[in-house]
Amino acid sequence: MEWLVVCAASLLAGCIDAIVGGGGLIMVPALFATFPNAHPATLFGCNKGASVWGTGIATWRYSRRVQLRWDSLLPAALAGFAGSFAGAWVVTLVSPDFLRRLLPFVLIAVLGYTLARKDLGHSHAPRLAGRAEALAAGTIGLGVGFYDGFFGPGTGSFFIFLFVRWLGYDFLHASASAKLLNTATNVAALMLFAAKGHVWWHIALAMAVANVVGSLIGTHLALRHGAGFVRGVFIAVVGALILKTGYDAWLR
């Protein structure tokens, strides 16, 4: 029964992650509810061990249908990997509690800006090119990657928002680009958890299969329905993140 619960959660998380990120909203609570006595790091390791496959498959699927700007995104993915590793190391020294209380307000600002700018992310019109775009994408990768390693919730949504707002991508291209960077940050975190022995591989691999199935469904929906659909799901997921992170920080 435990396997069915976490695999079902992983499938749904993979679908949401493939569209706009935020699958951790589903998968992490499911893991904690199913294995309440497990070490938190082990459950986070299982989450990364499953989600890295889903984001990797989503990146491959998007790359076949969406033109990705590899010259900028590959260096950004490396920066995201380094940032995530650094963030995971820093969290062993400094508590992220201050971010827990700040995060709901940051997400409210992101949601408010997106709702106020009704044309935001509907058209794909990159503002930068060449070194300027690579530098901007690398800054996004390093900064959000560090956040992912240090704390984590909403990483995919932050990647997408910054690609839309700063680089001028539409929501579909931003989501596709975010998957590559999110795969890199997931790999970095997984390597750290695995090195510390915090991954139940028999659970993680079963969840990975379900996550990949969900990822295939999510990418199909995003590619079929386009940027407007991704924007709608983005708004819904950020709204859910606000409720979840706000409850955890201020009401729990």
C-alpha cells in the first residue's frame, strides 16, 4: 500500500513538474505522511531520486518540439548545478528558517505581477542574445540553484518567472528551459544525498518510473495547449505554493 501511495503521488508530481514545476508540493508531503518515522533527509533524497528522471525526460521531450537556446542554457545549467551544491552545503551551517517566513511574500509578489501583466509570457520575444543572454541565464541558474539546494520550494516556478520576466521568453519556452536547469539542480542535490546515504533506492526507483509517466503526460499537455495553458497552470501552482508555504511558516 505504501508503494502505491508514493508512486501515485510521484506520477501526479511528475505531470505538474513537467508543466510548470511545483511537483514537490505533492511528492514531499506524500513521503512524509507515508513514512513519518524516516529521517527527513532520506525522504528528500527519495524525492530527488525520482524527480530528476521526470525533469530529465521533460527536457528531452521539450527539446524535440521547442527550440532551446543551448548556447545560453548549458552554461546556466552548470551554474545551477554549482549553485545547488553550494546551497546544500550552506544549509548544513545556517538554518533556512528566515526563508520559510519570507517565501510566501515573495510568491505573492510573483503571482501579483503575473496577474497584473496579462500579456506576460504570451509571446516569445527574447530580449537578449549571445554573451548577454548567457550571463543573465547563468545568473538565474546560479541564484535559483543556490536557493534549490538551500531551501527548495517553488524552484521551478522561480526559474520560469525569471525566464519570462528577464529574458522575454513565453511560458512554454520558459518551462522547457527551466526543466534543463532544474534537472541540473536535482542531480547536484541527489549526489549530495546519495553520498550521505540518504536515498532509499528501491523506493526512489519505483517512484522514478511513475514520475517519468507523469512527466510524459505533462509535457504532452503543455506542448499541445501552448503558452496560455502553461501560464494558467503556473498561476494555479504559485497560488497553491503561497497557501502551503504560508501555512507552514505562520500557522503550523
